Amino acid sequence: MSVDTDYVIVGAGAAGCVLANRLSEDPENRVLLLEYGGRDTNPMLYVPKGFYFTLRGDRYTYHYPTQPIGPGGKAEVWTRGKVLGGSTAVNGMQWVRGTAPDWDGLAARGNPAFGWERVLAAYRAMEDHSLGASDLRGAGGPLGISVTEDDDELVQAVLASARARGWEQVADVNAHDSERIGFTPSTAPAISCSTAPASSACAPRREGRPWTTGPARR
């Protein structure tokens, strides 16, 4: 394969897909996106609860053992995605962003680009939230965010118990930093959505943005 390109992006995970999409917005840029893991064609990658199956083998994931960590000195296995969309294609699709103190804490430790105001602007630009736009949410972006309420009797009992203990029930748990309870936002309005289709980086090819996948085992 011979390709003339201005940018080569190795890895079509969360960052790679978004970066390819942003760079190729300029039609003068020629962007090549490489992914070893293979195409995201398995229907289980698009079923919100399909991550139970995709995480269990090595077709779509790597499993990295750690050194012993924590007070108990136990080793863990960290799982990462190996497919177009990377780990965003094989997770539970919960949209939990962290709050201002979390991000400002990173900035205070020497990472100024991760301050809350800058991160919030990025979140609002990428979101298409079912609750609509606000100072803390975005609408019209490429990534669909939904909050699905459930009238199940057990769910309602859990909510009532939390309220009885003084917790506030909120519509958007990402918009608060108090003790609260609410329904979990997700990136699965109907089907699971990874950064690959959300960023269009691995959707039908934009002119100037070829991609190729590698020899994943099947």
C-alpha cells in the first residue's frame, strides 16, 4: 500500500479517531489512520450490554497485568480496546465526566491544559445531550448523550431511599458535585456509540483521510 500523506496517526482509539476527524476537516490535509485491531463490524460492539462479551476474550481487547499495587499488594489486569474506536468501543458507555475540582486538581499538579474551564468547553463542543444545552452541557455536537429514566418499582424505591437520607435527586448527575442521585447518562441513545462513529473518523471515508486496519486474529 502506497499513500501520500501529511499525517500518520497510529492507533484508532479514542484520541486517534478524534484527531483524524479534526485534522481532516481541512481538505488540504491528507491523513492516514492506522489501527491494528480491525474493523468494528461485530454487532456486539453496538449493543449497550455487549461489552460483557467483548471484554471476555482477546479478539477486541488487550489484557495488561500490573505489578502488585495498593495496600493489599494485589496485581490487577487492565483491559484496553483493540478495534476501531479503541476502549470506547468495548466499555459500558456511561458518560461520567468528573467535576471542576477533579480537573482543576490536575491543573494544579502541573497540567494547565486540563483545567476545568478548558475541559468543560471541550465537553460542551462534543456533546449532543438529550437534556439540551446549558452552561454545563452541550447540544448539537457529534456525540449523543442520553439520560433514560426508569419507572421500575425497585429503582423508584432506591431513589426514594436516597432522598430520605438527604440526597438530592437530579436530572443530570454531571452538572452537580453534591451528594446526589440520578439516572446515569450514557453514550447509547439506541445503540452504543464509540469515538469511531461519533467522530466520523472511521465512518465512510472523508476525502483525504484513508484508513487501514491490521492483522487482528479472528
